[in-house]
Amino acid sequence: MKKLALLGALALSVLSFGTSAADRPLRIGIEAAYPPFAYKTQEGQIAGFDYDIGNALCKQMNTQCQWVEMEFDGLIPALKVRKIDAILSSMSITDDRKKSVDFTNRYYNTPARLVMKDGITVGDDLSGLSGKKIGVQRGSIHERFAREVLAPKGVEVAPYSSQNEVYLDLAAGRVDGTLADATLLQDGFLKTDAGKGFAFAGPAFTDPQYFGDGVGIAVRKGSKDQLDALNGALDAIRANGTYKQIQDKYFDFDIYGK
């Protein structure tokens, strides 16, 4: 009887959570200028890996996603003042950000890379970057790395509101290179017509001090119930094959990482 009572209580708890969640849309902040993770279609709709993962998580949690589009450097401030409930926008899990927000377990993990004109030699010691102007997205981990590691080597760091703006200036020759997520650079620039004549330069950057422990979903500090629900949903979509279906739509490799 005690076991039956316990199972009944658990079922009621799950049902109550599902009903409550369904009544309250999950407001998710995203920057839709980071293909293939998030971008706008010709019809003006948000699309991409991050967007599809978020919708799959909401479905798993029996709630509705309400996507709130904004610039990347405004996401954490918006979360803090409760304009949004979560950030799902390729945000790396770093110790510095953990001071402001709580993170779920990672949902993907890729290194950072430099892209420059094909044939430029950077070297493992990065000495080839001296005198070069490198574009980065403002407020990103890549900007911090560029300012703290590349700038002392003679690099001029140029911050931009979005990575797409960096691509425009890189193709036009107004910057010598850019530092960003390797997958983003591959799909969002190198595989496009604008990226012809450019290539990865130098080593892959994976230092956890700057690039963290993968990419996670950010929630407000102390939001344990929400964190547990999102982590449970992440585990579920990885176990039932939904994650792999979404991954295979955008990538030909395991983006979750080891």
C-alpha cells in the first residue's frame, strides 16, 4: 500500500508539473545571428540547431517555448531582470558566467578557432598574429580570450555586435581574421561564397579557463526546479534519439563531444 501511495504521489506530482508548465510558456532568449545554431530564414522565422533543441526540450517538458530574440550581450542582463526565463543561445559554461547564472549540463561542445586568409601562418606560439586585426563578437568568450591572450601578442581586437558583421568586414578586408566557434566558422562562413580564399589558421583553442566545459542553457541563480527539469529533458531527448535527429540535420559529426 505504501508503494502504491508513493507511485500515486509521484504521478500526481508529474501531472501537476506538466499542467503548470503548459500554462506558463518558457521564455527563452536567443540571438538569431549565429548560423547554423540560430539564424533567420527568408520568411523571417528563427531556425537552427539551438532553436530545434529548445523546441524539443519544451515538448519533452510539456510546455510551450516563447522565443525572445535579442543581441548576445543583452541575454544575461535580460535573464537577471526576468525578461526571459532561460538562455539557449550557444552560451559556453564558464566560471565567470557561473557567478551570474546557473547552467544545465552541456548540450554541445566544440573548440574555438581562428579564420584568416588562406596561406597565413600563425604558428602554435601565435607569433604570426602580431600587427593583425581580429574581429570578435562583443560579450563573447572569444572577445575575452582575444583581449587577454591575443592582444598581448600584438593583436588589435575589434568587437562587433554580431558574428555576421565580422564576416562582412573580414570578406571586405577591414579585419585580418576572426576568432569564434569552429563549427560556426565552418558552416557560417568557410562553406559560403564569402568564405572562399579563407581557412582555419593556428591551433584549436580549448582552454577551460576561457572556453569552459561546453555549451549549456543558462537560468537564473537558484532556479533548481527549472534546472532539474531542463537537465531531465536533455537526458530524455538524448536517450530517445531526438537529439541525434536534430544533430544530423545540421552536422555530419557528433557535436555533443566527449
